[in-house]
Amino acid sequence: EEHDLGLLAAAAVAADAGWRIHYLGARTPTPALERGVEQSGAVAALIGAIHREHAEAFLASRPRLGHVGVVLGGEGFRAEDLATLPGAVHHRGAITGVPDVLEEAVAARSR
């Protein structure tokens, strides 16, 4: 996804709320995302997509992020995508809600 302003803003909101952020950038390939999550010791991953085709391509890559909470955000993702990535949380609300949805994703992963 070339459009990363929303993801950058979400990262800033999360950092302001006390989350430690490792921003991987736009168009991060799924294998690089998986390695980044593993190497950083992350407890959550926030994935953003503005365009539906980018969200679909990400989901089709079968990401292996089962050990962290996952938030799918942006207009490209839909609620029904959660069936493709069990345990993920869908966020399309206000950006100020990002810290809460990250907490929700982490809690969902621990169940």
C-alpha cells in the first residue's frame, strides 16, 4: 500500500498512548512483516490498506502472525476478512481508538 499517512498517524496515536512502535513502512512484503514482528518481539501488528485489492493481496499471502494481536485497519479491509485471519480485529473507527483496538487485539490473541 502506497498510502501510509493513516498508518503513520495511527502509529503516532499508539506511541502517544505508550505503545512501543516499530514502523515497517509502505508496501512491506508479508515475509518481511512476519520477520519484523518476530524479531522485534511485537505483541501486536497494525496492518493498513486503503484499497480493497491491496487488502485482498495481503490476506491471500496467508500471513503467519498467529502469535501477536492483529488489527486490520483502513477502508480496504472489511469485517468479513476476519474469517481469513482468525483472531484479528477490524478497526474502521476514529484514529483516537487505535490504542483501545490494539489492547483488544492483544487480549483476543491471548484467549
